[in-house]
Amino acid sequence: MKILIVDDEAPARERLAALVAEVGGAEVVGEAADGRTALALAERLDPDVLLLDIRMPVMDGLETARHLARLARPPAVIFTTAYSDYALDAFEAQAVDYLVKPVRRERLERALAGTHRLTRAQLAALESARGPRARTHISARVKGDIQLVPVNEVLYLHADHKYVTVGWPGGEVLIDESLKMLEQEFGERFLRVHRNALVAADRVWKLEKDAAGRCQVHLRGTERTFPVSRRHLPGVRRRLRAGR
């Protein structure tokens, strides 16, 4: 059994690695101090199990698990935490395994023996129990790999049929999420300009009319423009006034 340990604290990783070494048939194939690194290692090392800390900077354990679920062969996840809080009740309700620090070898052995892959329904329920908290990254499958796009770098979200194009300085990626759900998750970070487009509110630069007399919005950081519907025009003008 190949295990990847993810924890932002080096002593915690060392303790888990020592415990895994005592468990027959298990080996540590890698360690990561944050969720972004964990995702990259999971793609490269193909671990069977992640021992994943819940509370980490940059990207917490629940968000990391959500991105892991997009892998072609997602690993099983056992969460670790130093906190006996709301999350533990949620994990038990969803039959998701967890370990409370300091972890005991006997408890680790039981958890490893009963590992199973998380479903998206389980992850959604855990995130709901955690309370509203927007992701820090959006993940997309690109040529079989996971690409992470920092939300604070996203310029626009454009819907076309069942896919949404995410535009950022690194290019564009496609995700299979709804524009409405993205708007609800990220709140005022994005501004609705059309039924099929959200733009980064802090990147709105100017409004102008095209040759046909239709209003379109320009964004800092991209040459692409977006039409503004009459319904959403007042909101765009308010944003421009607020940014001056």
C-alpha cells in the first residue's frame, strides 16, 4: 500500500511516517506540506492512500480532496486533524475516516484496513457541514492531468453549453461546472455581465459600444471583451464608479 502524507507541520509528517513504517504492507512514497504539492505528487506517484491534514494554509484538506476526486484514479483519503470539532461529526455521518492527532498506531492500522475512495456526494456533504467557504483554486482536466488555476487570477468565466471556460493569464481551461453555482460560491469576486459570462470584478476597466451600438466591457489583463446585457448594465456601471 503506497501512502502519501500531507501536513503543513514537519513533526506531524515525521510522526506519521514513523507509524506507517511499523505497519506491515504499507510504505510512504512521498510527503507534501500543502495541497497544491500534494496534488502534483498524487498524479506522479499514484498513491493508494493520502493521509491528509484538514487545516492547512493555501489549500485546506477538504478542497484538496475535492480536486483529487478529478484524477483518473483518485486515491483513498484518510483525514487527520488536531481538532475535535464540527468536522468529526460530519466525517462520521458520511462514513469518511479520520485520525485525531496525536495518531496511535492501532488506530492508523484500522483506518488503513478500511480505506475506500471518497465520492463526490461525500465531499459535498463535508463541505456543506464546514460552512460556506469558497475554493482558492479551480481545477480542470487538461490532457489527462489536473491543472490548478488560482481563483484570484481568474479573469473571466464564460459558459458555452455544459462547459465553462476559465480565462486567466496562463490561458484558458474548460470545466464542467455551472456558471450559476460558480457565481454563488465566489460571491462578489465576480460580476455578472451577461447570462453566459462572469468577469473578475477588480479587473473591470471600461465600457464602450461596438459598431452595432452594443455595450461591451473591457478587462485589465486580457484583450478579450464581453457583451453586457441591458439587465446587467447598471451593475457594471456601479462597479466602474466604485473603482474610480
